[in-house]
Amino acid sequence: MSDHPSAAKSQSSFAPLSPRQPDHGLKPMVTKSDRMRQLNQSPRSISRKSSAYEVYSSGHASASTSPKKSSGHTNGGAGGRRTKAAPQYDRFIPNRNTMDMASSQFNLANPGSLPAHGNDGAGSVSGSDCEQPGNQTLDSTKLAYQEEVAKACGVSLNKRILAFNTEAPISDKEDIRQLYSRPQLKTSTSTANKRRILTTPDRVLDAPGLIDDYYLNLLDWSSSNILAIGLDHSVYLWNADTGDVSSLCELSGAENDDNSPYVSSVNWSADGSYLAIGTSDGDCQIWDADAQSKIRSMTGHQARVGSLSWSKHILTSGCRDGSIWHHDVRVASHKVGELLAHSGEVCGLKWRSDGQLLASGGNDNLVNIWDARASVPKFTKTNHTAAVKALAWSPWQLNLLATGGGSYDRHVHFWNTTTTARLHSIDTGSQVTSIIWSNQYKELVTSHGFPDNHLAIWSYPSLSKIVDIPAHDTRVLHSAISPDGQTVATVASDENLKFWKLFETKAKSAKTASAIGAAAMGSNNASLSAAIGGKDSRSAAITSSFETRTSIR
């Protein structure tokens, strides 16, 4: 219709903007003003309008086929502009990162593997510490799926326990982190004495079968540098000096998958020779770690024993029914005291280092401080609004106690147990699962669950946060500190046991701190082994070996 090339190009570009007209074999009339308007349009404006239409037509498929006009879109008349419309979505794309598709496919392919009813809810809700009825049992579907995967890969599940695997092969691609991780020149000498805190784990071990339950206490590090961990029905020991792993015990009845007892708590005696084990059926067992033999089993609790704490020859146990028992391991009639002040499960229990005061925390949101000679609390604190599992006495100020609340509280409170006053408080923003004081610095580390699953180091008494460490993919359940006070071990429901160098010091100061701690523990527990061995003829050889070790120290 026009012999000008730009006019032809403009017509072809704007053809989709108007409804398609029927072709009657007649050429449309073009006025002189329309032709001049097309000639004056620049290629830039044509390209801009064409791209705008493409966006519009991709959001509204009927724009090029329907003759309907809207007030917000014109057909390119004089002064008219085409505006972009909001896209209309026609699909829902789920977030599959939060789905266990492999396990779901296994369940669909094996309908008979689905359980008839759910297990204990305490482990099924990863972000909550709320109490739910029923005994803690393993998910049979998850176990069946793990067995199928292990069989297909030719891997034995038992060989993964506390296994240290080799690192992944190094990529051939250049690591760009080297470009921005080079140390920079110091701009000030004020940070010369500031220590460096590593935010990556020093070592990672597998911990398959760890029960995901906020109320249990399944990790403890002895003064002899042996780490004990409860995995399902068994207790395993990891020697931090040699890296050796050994199975200490497996609870009887473990072959019955539905009602078999499981390990609910572990706690070392202060000298590191004896390990107390609490079970889901209410027993308290005492094991000799060196001989790997059970010395005695103390029964009586009507529910699981979720917390344990030693004070010389007294083993204190906290039960799910809210009761606290004192067991004298020297005598046959072991129960020598009962404390009744909690209406919920006792999930936190800690003796002070001098054995004068006992702190207990429960699912009733209470913190009780007990005198060793009394059967009623010295005082009770009700400031927490969730279960109190995290309890820690300061190693350098005996009357200072730190307590941490669960997911509906998320606070750490500091108490003066002499005046009963609250000194400080921290809103951590996450579920507090454990608290550890440092022996080397005036600092403490807190482990957290929902929603951040991290570790935090705080300075005391300023309570300023020193560092935040993203620790695990799921909530951190338990933590323990090494006897030299430098390494913190954490384990989470992702079945990873990680070791963090958080309080590194010079070799001389670390050796001095370790010697001081060993001397203090030896003075508090010199008669423990002799008492147990004197009442049980099977422990005569064990007592002799303990006395030999004590004299060497």
C-alpha cells in the first residue's frame, strides 16, 4: 500500500495490536495523516510497543483473538498508549524441597508398610516441644525405607554409627572463594588479641537412629575424653583421643520393634568411670565404661527417665510423671529421697559442682532450686512460658544459674540462687535446647531449635552476641563440652554429630584448666567407685583399677 520501507515495517509490527479483520479482497484505505504518523514513528518506539504487546499477550492469551476493548488498552490511536497488565497465573508449583518424595514413593509402592497409627508426637513435630501422649517409637515406614536404600547401595546401617567418612573429591573448577577470602591487612591494632572463632565444624560423625525428642538427654562427654551417645536401643562410646568407637550396651527386648525399651538419657559420673543410663521403661542402669559391664540396675520409676545427674555417690533421676528420685548407689535399697514439685516431665536436671544445690526444669514451665538436705524447693521460678530443658551452673560463680525455655518462650534467664533474684534475660528468638558455660572465657554457648537451628555465643555479663553459627539442617537436640573446655559437640535430628572449636586457647592454659577440673572432680568422687565395688563382688577388679588410675593422677 505504501512504497516506503519503514511504513511497511511499522504495519507488520502493529498488526497483532488490533483485532483481526475478515479479508474481503479489498485493500484498506490509508489516509494521509495515518501515513505521516507511521513515518514519524522511530524504530525505538516500534520495538518498545512490540515488546509491550508480547508481555501483554503472554499474560492474556485472548488479546489477539478477541475484538473486546478495555478502557486500559487502546489500539494505537492518536495519543493512546498500551499499558502492561498484571500476569494471570494458571499453575501451582509446590515447594518440593520440603517434601520427602523418595519416602512417599516408597509408601505408595508398598501400601502395607504404612503404620496403623502415628508414633509419639514429640519427635514428629520438629519445631515444637509440646508434650504429647504415647511412648516414643521409631517410624516403621522410615526404617523400612532406610533399609531398602541401604540394601540397594550395599551399605550396612550399623557401620554408619559414628563413622567418619572421607571428604568429597575436589572439583576441577577453580574455587572462586580464594579470590575474596584472602586475608586483608590489619587496619587497627585493637583486634590483635581478639581470637578467631571457627564457624565450620572440625569433624562430623554419623549418628543414625537418634530419637528426635526435645525432652531426652542423649549426649554426654566424660572427664576421661569419652563421648557417650544414645541411639535408639543402644549406647555407643567414641574415644576422642583415638577415634575408636565401641558399643557399650543394647537394651534387652530390642528385638520387639513396637514395645521395646529405648535409651532416654545418659550421664557420666564426674570421674568418667561410670555411665548412668535412663531407659523408657523407668530403669536407671550403671555401667562401667572400661570393663563394658553393667554393675547394677535400679528400678521403680513408672515412666521413662529423661534426665540424670550425679553428685558424688548420689544419682538423681527425673521422670516423665514429674517425680525426682535420689539413688544411693552404695546400698541395695537405692531410693533415699523423692522430690515432688513438677506436674510435667522433668527434662532438665543439674547438680551444682559442690553438691549443695540441685536445679530442675520441667514441661510445666517451672524451674525449681532444691537444697540437698530438703525435700521441698528452696524457691520456684515461673518466668518461662515453655518447657525448661536447658540448665547450666556457672563454673566460675557458684550461685549463678542460666535457664532456657522452649519454642513458646525462647528466653535465657540468669538467676542469683543466693538472693533468688533474676539478674539478666536474653530473647534468643529460637527454641533453647541447651546451655554451656565456658571454662576459659566469661562466655556461654546456647544451642537452638526452631526456627534457626543454630549455635550462639554470648559474652557475660554484657550479654552481647559474639557470633551466630548455622549448625544443623534441623533443630539441635543435645550438646556437650570436652574436658579441656575447647570443643563443643552437638547432635541434631538430621543424625549428624558435629564438633566445633569454639573456645580454643593456648596449650598451657588449656592444660592448666584440665588439671584443675580433674582435681575438683577427683575430690568429689573419690569414694564412688569403692562404694559401688564394696557392695557388689563383681566390681572388685574394677575398684582396684579405679584406685590405680586415681593414684597415677
